[in-house]
Amino acid sequence: MTAVVTRQPETEPPEPQRTEWPRGSNLRALMSGRRNSVLLLGVLVAWVIVGTIMHGTHTLEIGGADQIGIQNWLGDRANDIQLASSQNFFIQVTHGISDGLNSLILWLQHLISTPAFPRPYPHVGFLGVVVIAWLFTAITAGWRMSILTVACFLAFALLGFWEESMDLLIVTLLAVAISVIVGIPMAILMARNKTARAIVTPVLDVMQTLPSFTYLLPLSLLFEIGPAAAVICTVIYSLPPVMRIASHGLLNVNPATVEATNSMGQTSWQRLRKVDLPMAKRTIIVGINQTTMAALSMATIAAFINGPGLGQPVVRALNALRVGDAFVPGLCIVLMAIMMDRVTTAASQHSENLARGQARNIAELRGRLLIAGAVITTVCVYLGANYTWAAKPPSSSAGTWLANRVQEVIDWISKHWSGATSTISDKFTTIFLNKVEYVVAGSPWFVTGAAILAIAFLLGGRRAFIAALVCVAGLRWLGLWNGAMVTLTATLVATVFVMILAVVFGVWMGRSPRADQVIRPFLDAGQTLPPFVYLIPTLALFGPTRFTAIVAAVAYAAPAAIKIVADGIKAVSATTVEAAESAGALRIQIITKVQIPMARSAFTVAANQGLLYVLSMVVIGGLVGAGALGYDVVAGFKQLPLQGRGLAAGFSIVLLGVMLDRITTYTAQRGAKKAVES
């Protein structure tokens, strides 16, 4: 490329270049940012120094079975709730709902999963269930997805977990159905009414901030331990996605189309039925997809409160540290997650294709195929209900064989690799994790609390400070300060590694379309897996340690953070990047001085999501040696005397989640405001 040089006339000497200094609001923003950075560093240094000097004093650490006043009070209230079922009207209502749901779930189980006495098999036998699933998937998502569904159902049977898989499917689909029935009308209300949207949105924010573990114990007190409580917990956890995404779709219907329908004199109901819902249909199905995946994740965790399904054999195996026994039901969970994700995603595209219309002969052919499918399904349901060979799932030792082979591999790894994996775990724990915990959890509670408040104020301003103050006070009051700080340490450490992965892979994907095409499918698959699944391979490699929970948390949280960073890098103006390239900037300079600074808000959002995902996983890591709050929650499920401590631990997790979310959210908002001002 030939450069064109323009010369100044000889009579006019070239004007010397001058340095442009930032003025006005730019200068103030620059100085404010530097001052906050210096103050933030000063807070961290002071925290380390004071914490080291006063280490081990006023840490508020209590014994594993000890409880303080507020925890005893919570335990007493839990006992009161359990004893007041015949006197308290509210408890009678919740128990009535529980009884109704339990009856419905039992009826569905007798229909497709468990024997209906005196019958040795369910009313709809194995063959009938598989063919019904095949036809339903073919209608809603296309024939290709119906083949995937049949393959997964056959795998559930051949691996020996047919009944548990169907139970998990019942809880998940029932929760999704309730979420859709409640969520779609609420989404319509949010789209039509600004006041409703302003009231409901903060509630959804809080619901999505809370780790899934925290729903279990309080709701099990109200709805009793069992399938009904599992469904209620799953509904609460999975409701926000469909409400948010559906309301977003309804709000973004083409305004020109809406104006045209209004000019034709349509009523509000007619516009909703004939315009808004059809045009937002694909977005609504995407919301149902997200709700389905959230429901599957929560229904698996609900095994802690005796929720039926694949979660129970996974929990039993993890408690016994039998990775091979956990692998096979974990594989079934993975297959179910992939199946449900692909089917609901394909249903979105399938509905759009149908909405565009088809040629008459294709439509007629499709109608004939559906009629033939309905006839085949009816015949298979009849056979499954009346003949043993069609009613029982195929017997196979594949699951036992696979579990034994996996356990043999795990035993071999433990024998030959235990030195290497133990060294990695021990070195990381000694060199890094223990030192961070030494400061965060080993400092006096008022030192750590003051440091958290100062950091919140410097990063997120006054609103972040107020939110952190409320949460810090709540953590102190609940009496599990030390356990909360241990959990916070693991969360912060894991988030650091999540963000390292997000920067490396996110920037790479944002700059390289080819890398994005290769890596993104793996990230999508990673986001479909319930958190339990990540514990199995990490437990196999590193055994029951805090390091195991951190590795699982990083693996669980990294896909979401990487995708957010990649999308943020992609969104940087191509013109700006080209200008930097034409100015002779190197690739590393473009990344560090142009793309990353301009995508700063994406990095903050990635940190926010990474923190919340990590916190959720670190708590579940209490099963594999993470200890702290996660262990206290699990102990509250298993031991009645520790129920109050378990409730306090659950509320402490909520406060940690809210505090981390508010600090990162207000930091992002503050950064965006400064970017606009500058």
C-alpha cells in the first residue's frame, strides 16, 4: 500500500505537535479513577498488615456442632412450624398444596415410571412412554430431534436408571409447566404495565441472585420433605428466566405492526392474541428453554430434600466417595440435559418455520405422517399397558459394567496419579488458598468487615456501600461469620481463575471468528450441565478437598463468563480497531489499550455472573470437602438438632450472594456512567 504524504508550503513552517491534556469532566474522571485505584490498593495493604498482626483474634469461629442464640431461635421456629400443621392456617394451606402435588406426582409416577399396584409395571409401559415422547418431539421440534429423544430414552433404560430418569423428567416437566402457566401471564403484565415491571424486576433480580441450595431447607419446612417440596423449589428457581425473556420479547414487538393493528381498531386482547404473542413466539420458546434447563438443574439438587430422580443416586455415591457409582446416573443427567436443551432449541426454530408457511403438498404430507404417528403411538400404548414384554424396560448390565470400569479407572488414577494430583492440590492450597483465607477469614471480623465496606464504596459507590453494610451486619448477626468468610475466600479465589479463563478465551473468541465457531459449542454444552455433574470428575482426580470444590466451581462458571467477554470484545467498533491498526499499534496494544478498555462493562458483567455461579457451586462443594456454609446446610438437612444452624447458613449464603451481586452490579453501572461522561 502506497502512503500519500502531504507537505506544508515552505513559507509556513510546520506547527509543532502539542500534547492534548484531558480537560473538564475527562480530567476529573481520570483523576478520580487513579485516586480510587490508589485508595483500593491502600485498603488491601492495610487489610493484610492489620490482619496479620491481629491474626486469629475475634474471628467468631464456632465449633462444628455448636450453635448460638439466633441459630437456636431459628431451630425452635423450624420445630414450631413442623408442630403447628394442625393449628396454623398458613401451614395448613402449604401442607394442603404439598398433599395435592404429592398426589399428582404419585399418579404420574404410576403412569410412566413406578409400578401401579397390583400391576408390576406402570399403566403406560416402557414402549408406550418411548413412543409418546417420540411423537411429541416430532410434532414440536421435528423428526430429527425425535430420533435423539428415542436414543436418550433407550440409554436411560440400558444404563439401569429408567425409573429414576422418568421421575426426574416428571419433576422437571411439572415445574416447567407451572412456571409457564404462572410466568407467561406475569410476562404479559410486565410488558403492558410499567409499574408492574418496576415492582417485579427487582424481585426477579433477587431470585436469580440466590444460589439454588438456599431454597431447599426453608421450603422443605413449609411443604415437608418430599416430591412436592422439590417441585416448589424447582418452580421458584426456574420461574425468572421465562418471565424475563418472554416480557423482553413482548416489549420488542415491531412498533409499526402494533400501530397498524391499533389503527384497525383491534382490542387489547385481540392484539395480544393475534400480534404480540405470535411475533414474540420464538423469544418465548427461548425463555422456556432457559426455564427448562434451570428446572433440570434444581430438580437434581432437590434430591437433598428427597426429591425423586437421578439426583438421589448421585448424592448417595458422592457421600460414599464412589465416583464410579456416581458416574452412570451423572451420565444420564448429562444425556437428559442435552436432550431437553436440543429439543427446546429446535422447537423455537421449528415453530418459526411453520409460521412462515409450507407448500400445500408438504403440509398434506406432514398431516398424513402425524396421523400415522398417532396410530402407531396408540397401538404401542395399548401394547405397553397389556403385555409384559412391552411394559418393562430392557434389562441390561451396561450400567453396572460401566460403573465398575469407571471405578477401576479411578482406583488406577488414585494408585498411580495420587502423588501428582495431591501435590497440585496441596501446593495450591498451601501457596495460594491458605494465604488468602489467612487474611479474609483469619482477620478479626471488624477488620474484614471494614475492608469489605471500603472496597464496596471505592468500587461501586454509596449504593454498593449500603448494600454491603446491610449484608455484613446480617452475616455478623447470624453467627456464622467465620464460615461465611471461608466460603467467600473460595468464591473469590475461584472467580480469579474464572476471569483469567474469560480473558484468555473470551478475547481470543472475540477476535477470531474461527475460534468462536470451534469453542462456543463446548461452552454451550457446558452451560447445559447441572452443577452436580462437575463434582464427579473433579472428585475422581483430587479427592474430597477444598481444591476439588474450587476446580468444579471454575469449570461450572467459566463458560458463561467466557461467552460474555467474547460478546463484549465483538461489540467493540470495528472502525476503532481499524484506526488503531492504521496508527501502527501492535496486536497486544490493540487488545490491552483499545478492546479490553472499551469492553470494560462486559468484563464487569462476566465477573458478576462468575461470582454468582462460583458461589452456587462452592456451596454444593460442601459434599466433597469444601466445608464452611455448604457443609452447615447439608448438616441441617441430615441432623434435626442442627436445623437452626443449617437455616442460618442458608441465609448467610443469600447475604453473600446479594452482597457480591450488588457490588459488581453497581461497579458496572458506575463504570458505564464514567465512560459516558468521558
